[in-house]
Amino acid sequence: MQSLLAVYSLASCILIEPLTEATRNGISPYIKCESVKLLSAIYKHNVSTAEEHFSASAKKSLANSCSQVVAALSDLLSDSSLSKAKYRDEVLQGCKTVLNYVKAHHPLTRDELTSLETNLKEVSTNMKSGGMKQLVLKLIDTVKELPSVDDKAKQKAPKSTNEKKKRKKGSKK
């Protein structure tokens, strides 16, 4: 059973990059939406079940890829090939799932949040469905409430204490 959980954890991490690429460059709206669905399944925030199965390195990989996934979803919101309501709704549901993960685990930069908020506002102006418009407005509020980090702080993230100790040992020699 333990090995199955490790495979699930590993597969999720390995699939993030190709799925993100498929959301950006998929040859059809269907491929893009199915990629969003799979990414949503990976980032679904459910502490009691899914996260128990992820190893520490898998959780770190999910967090490191989060910015790229959010950027891909933001780009999809302004993608003209996804103008049909069913495609746009899939992307919005994916945004909801990933934003819930972001809220709990991984702060984004102010630029990433601003880009996502701008694209969500653009979608809301073109939206006709009352229920989905409510979802978009809720997502906009969620994006506004999210904490952000500086671009420089994100690039120079503090290293673990073990890495600091190794670096100190190496500099003393």
C-alpha cells in the first residue's frame, strides 16, 4: 500500500509540468480543459485524504510549480479559443481549486496576483450566467485577500538549516 501511495505522489509531481504545458499550448480547447481538470485534481486541497499521501518532496514540488500553474490558468482566462461557456467554466473551477491550494500553502508574487485579478475581471465583464459570475466575483475577492511576497524574496527563499550548515562548513575550509 505504501508503494502505491509513493507512486501516486511521484506521478502527480511528474505530471504538473506537461499538464501546464498542455494548458498553454493544447491543440484544442478540449485538451486545454482536460489538462486543467487534471491539474485541479492534483492541487485539490483536502488535508484529510490527499495530502497524507504526498511525501515532503512531493509537497515541495507542488508548491514550486504553483506559480507556473497559476500563470497558465491566468493566460487561459484570456484565451479566445475558450469562449464557450463550458470551457470557460472548467477554467474557472480550476482557478478555484488552485487558489484554495495557494491560500493554504504557497503565496504568490504581487505581479502574479495582479495578472490573475485583471483576467478574472475581464471574464466577469463578459459573463452572462449569474451563477458563474458569482464564482468569478468570489475568485476576485479571494485573489485580493491572498498575501503576496516580493519577487526578490521569492527568488532568495531561505534555505533549510542543513543547507546553511553545509555552506558554513564549506566556507571554513
